Amino acid sequence: MMNEDSTSIRGPVARRGLAAGFAVCAVATGTLLASHPSGGGGSFAERLKAEGANQVSDAFVHGGFIVTLCALMVCFAIWSRMLVRMLDWARVPVIVAMVTFCVGCGGLMASMVVDGFASPAIAARFAAAGDPDSLANAKVLLIFCGTLIRILMPLGLAMQAAAMLSWSWVLVNAAGWSRAVGVFGAVCAIASLILLLAFTDLSARLLPAVILMQVIWYCGLAALLVRRCASFPMSD
């Protein structure tokens, strides 16, 4: 058990603040996912103009994802510190989860930069020219960007799923609500890893489902922190 004075207001206030952080990140992730621009139809030149015209919205959505990922790293750093102070035996899985999650966030951030900033900028630059040579050059560059996105995003999500599995394993060893959240997180993490590793050719269609499972788990962590359950080690 941790040495923190359980009568101090810092414990409950810290838990409620962390719960609010997870809840806000969950809502932000879901909102940004629903607002993600979809690819248009038509010829390559038309799609190029459409992507170039959406520079502001692309930057807003993907920049929002980057900010949310930074906030999640802060939340999980505080969460990991709490778990380590409560359960000394969980030090290794918690540290592994924290490092893996941060690496996954790095991959996702790189993907967001390419998808939300580099690709629209390339499209806007070459769409203005309009000549066949410019269109050919744009096509090559956008294919390269798309390849990077298809590698970085599934890889980042897979690393985050591995982190979710490690954190959930710690919670599974608790009881009551903690165990329920841990079991749910473990199931979602394993399902995400299977989807991302076994169906790489369909990963673009499966990515929203993987992200939504993470969003639900964040909500579960928020509820776990708010709920004053005697079986949860952070008792007041």
C-alpha cells in the first residue's frame, strides 16, 4: 500500500483530476475521429485539389490528435506513478506499459504529421501548377506519404494496445471494478493486436474500431478513478 496520507484531500482530488483528464481525452479522441476528413472521389487531379483545399481542417483534426496524445501521455504517467506506489510488484509491467505507450504515441504523432500537414501541403503546392509533370510528381510523393501512414499508424496503435494489455494485467490482479476494467482492457488489447497484425491489408478500415476500443477503455479508467471501491487499492 502507498504511504500517502489517506486523510489528505490530495488523494481524492488527484484521482478526480486524473479521471477528468482521461474522460476529456476520450471525448476529444472520439470527436476528432468522427471529424476526420474522408477522401473524395473523382480523378487524381480533383482529389489533389480537394486535399489541398482542406489544409486547415486537416491541420486542425490531426493537430488535435497530437495534442490529445500528449495529454494522454501525461495522464498515463500520473496513472503509472500511482500504480507503482500502490503495488510495488507491478513496477515492471507498469514501466513496460508506459514506455511502450510513449513509443506508440511517437509513431502515431509521426503519422499525424504526414497525414495532416505534409500531404495537404504537397497537394496544395502541386494542385496549383496543374501541369502533367506536377501531377506525376505529386502522385509519387503522396504514394510515399500514404505508405508511411499505413506503416506508422498501425504500428503506433499496436504499441498502444500492448501497453493497454500490460496495464490491464495489473488491474486483473485486483478485485471488483478494477478487475472488470482490467479484463475489458485485456480483451480489447488482444483483439486490437489480432486485427492489426493479422489483417494488415485491411488495417485502414479497422483502425477506427481499434481507436474506439481505446476510447471506451479510457472511460473505464475514468470511472475506476471516480468510483470509491474498497477493492481498488486507491481507497480513501
